[in-house]
Amino acid sequence: KDNDQSEKAGENGKEEEMEGAGDEKGGHEEEKARLIENLVEEPMEED
């Protein structure tokens, strides 16, 4: 039982950490999505 509790606490800690880092990551994902959308909307033109 003690092991289960410490494991759960560890999982919760990880989730909180992920959420914190998620803000930064989410920003990058949004940026990437926008870049991809731009590429799709405007076909690449050779300079």
C-alpha cells in the first residue's frame, strides 16, 4: 500500500511538471501549426 501511494504521488508530480512545461510546449506547437498552415495556404515559391 505504501508503494502505491508513493507511486501515485510521483505520477501527480509528473503531471504537474508536464502542465508547467506544457505552456511553453503549447506555444511552440501553436507556432508550428501556424507555420504549417502558412505552407499549406501559400505553396512554396522558389526565389
